[in-house]
Amino acid sequence: MRILFLGGPSGSGKSYFASRYLAGHGWLHLEIDLHNRGDGIEVENLRSEWNDFWISHDPSPLCEELWRRAATSRCIVLSFASSVVFSEDHLRAAAGQICVAYLYGHPQFCLNAFLNRERSMRRDLAISHWDKYNRQTFGELSLSRNQPLLIEMFREDGSRRDPKEIYADIINRLNEAS
């Protein structure tokens, strides 16, 4: 059983890729980034286990609960809001039990994808919203500790990479992390 925490900036495709592609390959997907629908950790009833990991850097209770939930799946993926970037202490605590990967792209490509999604969903969140929640994320993802965790989602021309290529990158990341 493998556990993947999927982060990255808004517009990188975290939720879409997890819910459509990974779930289609037998993964259990828990959407933690619920926007205006509440705190995904609360909605998924993981608060105690999450706090053990987030505050105390003990992933064991969270892993045990996720393994229990995903008993019939090969893997489980949790997709997080763009503001969630794991600290060095979190990465160290997760090592060997939880794989962390960040779906990533040039800021302009992520912004364009975000704006297109917002228009299609008729939410019309503005550039200022994206900037507010992603400026710090891009800064943190540029740190050397996060570079090996980045999975590029876009080609040089701004178009999306083939999902099969991205999936292969995720599998490689999982293998490196285990």
C-alpha cells in the first residue's frame, strides 16, 4: 500500500489528475482542497491523525487510518490546497511511509489553467486570489529540498503533458520514496 500526498500551485492539476487519472487506475482519492466546502481534513474525519503528523511529526496514526480506508486499493492519494507545502521536518517524518510530490509548472501556465478552470466552473475567482494563495508556494517550492519532489505538468509551450508521462513520473517518485 502506497500513500501519496499531492501538492502544488493552483492550476497545476492536482485535483483533476488525482480524481480522473489516478482514481481511474485504482487509487483511492481523498480531496483535501475543498475550497468553500469546508476543511477537507475535517470532512474526511482525519483531524486527530492529521494533527499527530502536522503538529507532532508522527505519521503512524495517519498512515494506519489511510491504509485501513484504502484496504481494497493499491494506493491512496490526498490532494492538498496550494498553500500546503511540507516542511523539512514533515518530509523527514514522512520518509518511508508517505510519498510527497508537487505537481508543478511555470507560474503563467498555472495561472492560465486556474483562470480557465474558474471560468468553466463559473466561480470566476480573480488573478488577485491566485496570487494571494500561490506567491509564497512558488517561493517555497523553489527551495532545494523541494526540487526533487516537483513533477512538471506542462510542456514548454504551456500545453499539458501526457497523463501517462505524468503517471510514470509519479510511479518513479513513489519508488524513490520507498
